[in-house]
Amino acid sequence: MATFRKLMRKVCMALNFCRYRRRILLICSPCFVLITVYIYVSIALTYAMTHGTSAVRPMLPTRFIASGLRFTKDLSPHPEEHFWRTELDNGALWNFIQHITDRRYNPILRKPLDSAEGLSDRSTGRQSGGSCNPDYQVKDAMPDYDMLTTQMKDFVVSMHCRDYPLILEPLDVCDDGPLAKTRAPLLFLAIKSQSGNFKNREAIRKTWGRSGNVMGRESKGGLVRRIFLLGMSKDLLVEDKLTFESKMHGDIIQWDFADTFFNLTLKDVLFWDWFSRRCPHARFIFKGDDDVFVRTPAILDYLLAEEKNEINFTNLTTKQLSLASMQTKMEQFIVGDVINNAAPLRSNQTKYFVPESFYKGLYPSYPGGGGVVYSGSLALKLSRVSQRVHLFPIDDVYVGMCLQRIGVSPIHHPAFLTFDFPIDEPNDPCANHTVLLVHKRSPTDVFRLWSETLTPSPECRNATLRVKRRDA
Ligand SMILES: *[C@@H]1O[C@H](CO)[C@@H](O)[C@H](O)[C@H]1NC(C)=O
Ligand SMILES: *[C@@H]1O[C@H](CO)[C@@H](O)[C@H](O)[C@H]1NC(C)=O
Ligand SMILES: *[C@@H]1O[C@H](CO)[C@@H](O)[C@H](O)[C@H]1NC(C)=O
Ligand SMILES: *[C@@H]1O[C@H](CO)[C@@H](O)[C@H](O)[C@H]1NC(C)=O
């Protein structure tokens, strides 16, 4: 011990701070402790970050799958990159021009513009009123234009035209006096037909398309009005006969455009426009083809029940739920055979062929065009929004595109058989009494089905609507 003290004293003297030794120690010991702790923590952290984590945490998969859903086969693959589109896709003509239009009317990006304003600028090429010439400049936007089918070529050069003049127009289908609202039809039938289909129209007039007061099967029914939507055929003789037919029945509406498959969308757009001017108070619209059979009385029952549900619903929930919210619900009403996640057909052997240079992506949900029912108020909305949606060659897909932009989902009803009965379905003697609509049926079938509907056999009298969902 003595030698140690001597040694210390020597060291102290050498360093010349022995007098302050105690004080220095007193001041610095907390610092030493702090520094030691700091070093320890740093080393521990560095170690944990470089080595420790992989030992503690499992490796994450590149795709995240919520544990509860792992075994669901319906689960779509999780995108590995961001899934929103940041850039304008100019690979497909329709997507490109629609993207520009969507952006321009986006209520978040811009203040809502005047609703009357539509696709009326030069970038979209729409001309208002009068004649509309083919626009061959779009060829430049489609590198494969020359290889397209004729109907696709015809479509792209004229897709900016939609203001075709009326040739035949029925008078007095809907009241437009002061009683317009009280005398408005419950159901307005708008049936797409072609000049030559005289027999189809005749069968419809005498059966499911009868105009006037129609009884439901269970309900009191209501007023039904009918109209046929036509374009022009090339056959002048047929056109003469049609003019005569229009005078006889007053239920033909015809516009001056070629009545081709890819021009069917024009019938929807022009009909919505006509409807909002001439019959805006009709409560429901049936829009369909002239080769379907419709059980109109059953549809009337169904629609009246839907309307009544609506009112009960608002009464039940709360008194504040005003008429306005009921209207909102009815403004979104569209029912039919809903097709989800359909992809464009890419084989030019089908009449539905749409090339990738025109449209990319899946189609939005849409009700099959064979027959669909929607509210009159929705038709008014569709009429407005269609001004901001470029024409698309397939009419029912176009309706889906418009619905998507007003945020409406179509309701699927299994009793709308736009693809006929499933082939593998077991035979049900009352099957014909379980449908609201079936496609496709000849005029002869339509007559037979109608008399069957009016006077069902005793065992089928109580048949109810189909509830099974079509597997597709
Ligand atoms: C259909 O497509 C094939 C190749 O996919 C092409 O050779 C043919 O010319 C096309 N037909 C028409 C009518 O465009
Ligand atoms: C649609 O009708 C217009 C006017 O008749 C015509 O120029 C155009 O070629 C038609 N479009 C199709 C795809 O047939
Ligand atoms: C249903 O109607 C069709 C005519 O469209 C007829 O061929 C068929 O036999 C009918 N089914 C039954 C079970 O009566
Ligand atoms: C149909 O319903 C009525 C009462 O709703 C019943 O009296 C009758 O027996 C039923 N008929 C059949 C065939 O089920």
C-alpha cells in the first residue's frame, strides 16, 4: 500500500493536478457513467440493426397477404408496384381521349363546370348540330388502323358525331301539359329495333309491349308506354313501309344514322336526350332488344314493390330521412343481368371485337343490353353524364361506363335471362313463369309465351321469380 501511495504521489506531482484530484473525480464520475452508457447503447443498437432483426422478425413476403384471407381463391394478387396510374396511357385511343375528359371534369381537381358543357371542344372533336364529317386524323392515333375490321374503322372515324337529326318522331307518347307529372307512365318501354323487323314489332305491340293501363299479377299495375328506337337502313322500300307503320302506330323514333351494330350506342345516347325533353316524369324505363320476351305484369309488380320498399325504408329509419334521400335511392336504381369483370374480346372473328389499340383494361360492371330496367331519374342523370363520356362501340358496356362515372352500381336480378336459360338446368315445367325477361325469342315464341303468361296452368299459378344466381 505504501509503495502504491508513493507511486500515486509521484504521478500526481508529475501531472500537477493532485490537489484537484478529488474535485475532478467528483465532477467527472457522472460524465464517465453517461459516456459508458452512451457507448453501450450505440453498440447494442448497431448490433441489433445489423444482426438482430433477421433473427427476431420473419422475412416479409414481397406481397402482403392478410392471414385471414390467405386461402381465399377469389383474392386478387396484390400489386407489387403502385397501382394508380400516374401517366396518361396513350396506347389506346378511347382510354387516352377519355382520360383527358375525365380529368377536365374531375370535381376534385377542378371546380365543377357548367353541367350543360359537354365534349364540345376541339381536342375531342365534337361538333354541335348540323352535319358531322368523318375525322380521318384519328388514323394517326391508331398505328394499326389499316388492319382493323371495317366496322371498327367506321366507328373510330365517326365517334365524335352524335347529334343526328330525328326523322320520325311519335307524338303524344307522354303528356306534356300541366298534368304531365300525374299522367306520367309507370313504365316506359324503349325497344331497340331495325327497320326490317316488322314482325318483331308487331308481336311486341300485341303482347308484352301493349300501351295503356296494364294490370300487374298481384298489384294494380299502371300506365305503360312504348317506343321503338331505330336508325336508317339502306333499303328505301323498307323505309317507306316504316314511315307508314309510324303513321299507323305512332311509336317509332328514328334518327338519321346507319343502323349498324357499332352505332347502337347512339340509340341510348339520343334516347336519353329525347326522353329528358319529352317524357322526363316517367317513373321507370325498360330498355331492351326486339327479340326478347318480357313478363310485363311481373315487372310492374316488382317495380311497385321496389318503390314501396323505398318508402317503408325511409319511414322506418328516421323522420329526418326526407323525400330527398328516397329520391337519391331511386335515382340510382338500375336492374338487370349484371356482368362483372368482362374483358374486351380480342379476336376479330366476333362482332364484339375491340382492338387493344382502341381500349385497354376490363369493362366496368354493366347490365346485359338484352333488357334492363332503370328509373326515369337515373335516365336524366345518364343523359347528362353521357355528354362527358366518349362513344364506345358496344352499347351495354357504354352504359356501364356512364354508371361508373356517376357512381352507380347496377343491381343483378337472376330473373333477367339475357343469355337464355342455363343449358344444364333441370327441367322445370313452370320455368317460363319464373322470369322477368328472356332472350332470345322469335315472334311466334313471344305470342305463345304471352298467352301462357296471361293464363298460367293451375300448377304454375303460384310460381315465384328465380332467385338462383347465374354462375359465370
Ligand atoms: C384478323 O386478324 C388476323 C390476325 O390476327 C389478320 O390476319 C386478319 O387480317 C384480320 N382480319 C380482319 C378482317 O381484320
Ligand atoms: C354510324 O352512322 C354514321 C352516320 O350514318 C356513319 O357515318 C358511320 O359509319 C356509322 N358507324 C358505324 C360503326 O357503322
Ligand atoms: C317455355 O317457352 C318456350 C317458348 O319460348 C317453350 O318452347 C317451352 O316449351 C316453354 N317451357 C315450358 C316448360 O312450358
Ligand atoms: C297457390 O296459392 C293459393 C293461395 O295463395 C293456394 O290456395 C293454392 O293451393 C296454391 N296452389 C298451388 C298449386 O300451390
